[in-house]
Amino acid sequence: AIVNSIVSTAWTCNLDKDISDLPDLETYDAKNDTLERRDDITGKVYSQIMQIESRLLPCGLHTVGVPPSADEAVATLVNIAQLDRPDDGIEGIPRVIAASVGRDINDIYRGNNNGVLKDVELNDKITEASRAAVRALVNQSTDSNGRVKEVKNFFDEVGGMFGGMFGMKKPWTQAIIDAGFPEISEERLEPVLAYLEFCLKQVVKDNELGGIMELLNGQFLMPAPGGDPIRNPDVLPTGRNMHALDPSSIPTQAAVEVAEDVVRKLLEKLSDENDGQYPESIAFTLWGTDNIKTYGESLAQVLALVGVRPVADSLGRVNKVELIPLETLGRPRVDVVVSCSGVFRDLFINQMNLMDRGIKMAAEADEPLDQNFVRKHAIEQAEELNVSVREAACRVFSNSAGSYSANVGLAIENGGWEDEGQLQEQFLTRKGFAFNADKPGMMEQQADLFKSALKTVDVTFQNLDSSEISITDVSHYYDSDPTKVVQGLRDDKRKPMSLMADTTTANAQVRTLSETVRLDARTKLLNPKFYEGMLSTGYEGVREIQKRLRNTMGWSATAGEVDNFVFEDANDVFINDAEMQQRLLDTNPNAFRDMVTTFLEANGRGYWETSEENIERLQELYAEVEDRIEGV
């Protein structure tokens, strides 16, 4: 009966889109199934729920100068605590806990991702124990209002001596023991908890209003590194000027190692779903700010796919690449088509040079064409365009100098586009400028070469590598997504597979774009914690909700990877609920009008199928809101 209920609820929550072998609701009866099959179903549903539960999300907008609540501090520190930091000699809390039961955390993650019930349960238990430990740390410094303003130091000599004298376990150690891990090593925990205490001090430090006043007074404000606070808590505290990094130092060795792991998972997923065949070409999008935050992870992924290795000199500057022999690589060289953002072009011109040289090195390697897709496609395109193989191997593209974005997002945001063909042509025109290491300092219009390279693409790929920004938070991700562009260019008109790598947690995963859109919708747009948090901030909060709805429709326009239920459920939450409808209208009538317009546009463009009753309600509502705004 419990498994039947799980299956029924999974169908109600549209998890059948994420679990391909979820039993049919009408015919399935768990009592006729094997124990192994029941565990498999339960494990896969459990794994999906845990993915949703573990996402870090903003609960409203930030108020300058207000310290975080204890719950907010815990959520941030739990994510920081997940990551190993080998350079600092710090193991993540999940790794230490897993070791206490004789398991490696990476094996647990692997089983969890495959829906193995015992590993899903253990991963959940470890996550809850980690949260309990962090909460025990934060509780020591939480005031009567539930906020953390000043952090008590528990890692000084006095605190350690006091605990040692009485044989007491530290509060966080006891919390993990109480969560079911009695063999936890307090000694192994100490480095990560000391680090978390330091991070907590940085999170709550009251630096924002003071920093603003110093700037307004024309005073010098001490700069700090920019980046993602989960990956690099050194960016904290807030309220300081930011600098980025030394561009010549990326990709770092740590970034290369993470990139190789992601590429392995990416190719495994693609090989498993294509009868053991590797993709011949993958379209990549590279972002400037993301590569700053990750020290070049996505850049390193491009090099790894092609089968070249970045080489640093004695000063740590990465200015050379070397070809990895096919015997060492153990797979074919995968061709790439790289679309760089305007900011990446401005910041990382040397890295564009690095990629171009590496790709051309692969194209000119005397290797079998079935083991070197870069060379295979370069030869074909050289014949097609009547150019040399080296010229045909240009694979790094961006905007012209001084130009930014494809402006697809801008067109979608203001509704100023006729059809998808217009968006695709806009993308090709604005992003079709090739970088050529043989002609440094120039970005040449190479629309024909860009189209020729894109029409061989089997997979489009982007990275999610920051907890701060996800794919529906901003328009940039879909603005540069070439999925439908590639479909239009391919001779067989087949839509390429669209994938996203999520490295925002220690358990890095590669998901399909549709899975990622669903996950984002469930954790933000359709999540009461998210939209109630935004509504609590008033006028601007409603605009943030509307922005995510519009960006969700953007993915329909550029990739066609948004499920109908996302719009249907959003309509139920924000339109069919009369009380919610009134709250949105009273708080920000202009944003609410835009929300109604987005629903109508999604239906009109064929992205959302719904009842005539819903459309009529939206049309009437639009007229009412318009009258209210105009004062009629």
C-alpha cells in the first residue's frame, strides 16, 4: 500500500518525466511486484525528492545591513561544509561521516544518483547529520531573535581545554552521534568545523552599510576576490569592492580535475543512452563570470573533450597546451563548437587563444577519423568551404568586438519577436565571429563556418556552477542556447540532446536540460518557500517571480525543453488562486500584468496547452489589470 501511494503521488507531482520506468498508475499494484523492484521504485522517487530538498534558494531579497537568520546561516554553511578543500587540509563533513561507517562518500553519491535505495537513505541520513552538526555550531551564537550577530569562538585554547577536562563531546560531534553515527571522529571533524566557524563570522560580519558610506564619502574601500561564496568563502564578508583573478592562471589544476570528472560523467551518460557511441560534436557556452568563480572549469572541460592538456609554466601561467595521445585518452577526440560570452572574450582572450591552438592541434593530428572527430569535421568543412583544414578548424566564436549577447533574451523579455526563426537568425548573426590564433587581435565574421560547425552538433551543453544564479534567474543562459539553432541547421533536422552540468554541490551531476528546468521550477517558481519569501519583500519581489516565469518561457523558445505542467501549475498557483491573484495585483500591478501577458504569450506561441476557460480568465484579467493601471 505504501509503494502504491508513492507511485500515485509521484505521478501527481509529474515525477514520471524524471523517472522513465515509473510504473503505470492504472495497472500497477505493488503486492504483485518483487521486493527488489519495489525498492528500486522507492529509491528513484526518494532520490528525486532529495535533489529538490537539497537545493539552496533565495527566500526573498537581501536587505542591506540585516544579518542572516540562524536558518539562513545554517543553509549556507551546510553547502560550504559539503565540499572537500584539499589545499587547506579540510575534508567535508559528509566525507568524514561516511568514513565513520566504512564508506566513501563518492560511492554513496553514485548509488544515490542511480536510485539505489540503501544509498539514497544513507545519503539523506548523512545530509541530516551534517545539518544537525552545523545547526549545533550556529545555535551557540544565535540570539533571542533567531539571528546571528556575533559569533562565539569555540576553537580557542580555553574552549578546547574546558571540553577536554570534563571529557565532553563538542555539540556538533554529539549532534552527529545523535543522528546515528556513533563512530564519528571528532579529530577529523575539527578542521572543517573550525573553518565553518570562520565562515560564519564572515557571513554575519556587518560590513555593508559601512562600506557604502565609505564609498559615498570618496574613501578607499579594501578590495576582495569575487566569486561564489559556497566554493570560495573568502569572497565574504559582503560590502567590499571585488576583483576577479589573474586570467593567465586559469584553468587551475583543481579546475582541471573537476572538469575531467564532469566530462567523464557527461560522456558516460551520452554513451549509455546511445548504445555505447560517443557524440561527435558538442556545442559549448562559456561565461566570463562563471569561469572567474570556478577558476576555469568550463574552459578545462572544452580542452578535456578535445583531448588536450593545459600546461602551466614555473610561475603558474597557463600558456601552452599539449595533445594527449589517443592511447592515454582511451576514447575518441570529441569536436566542440564554443560560443563565448562578450565578457569572456574581454577577460580571457589568452584562453580563447589556448582553446583555438588546442583544437587546431587536434585537427592536424594524423589519427584515424573515427577516433578524431575534430579532424573528421575539419576536413569535411575545408572541402565544403574551400579553405585549409587549419582554417576550417576554427571552433571558438563570440560577438564582434564591443558587442555583447545574442539579444535573444532582450527580444523575449519585451515580446518583440515574430517567430523562432527570427531568434535563431539573430543568434547566428551576432555570435558568428570567429577567434583565430593565427590572426591575433581580430574577431572575423565567419557566419558560414559557424553554421557549418553547428550543423554537426549532437549535444548542446552548459554549466551551472554557482548557487547564486540558476537557469531561470537570468535570461543569459537561454539567450546563448543554440539547441533549436542546431536543429534548424542539421541536415536531418533532429534536435540535439541538451545537457546541463550542475557542480553547485559536492555531488556534481549531469542532467538533461528538461530535468534541470523541472528542478528549477519545483525549487523556485512553484515552491511556496520561494514565492512567499519574494512576496514578503513587496513590489520588487513580485517582479522577481514574474521574471522567472518569463525566463522559463525563454527556454521554450530557444530549446523547447519546458514541460506543459510547469505553466499549468504556475497558472494554478498565481492565477487560479483568487487570494494569491489579489496579493500580486495589489503589490505590483505592472509585474502582474506582465505575468498574465506571459501566460497568454506562452499559449499563443504553442508552448502551453490549456483549457479555453483558463485563457478566457487570463484575457479578462488582463483587461481588468490594464484598467486599474490606467485608472479607469
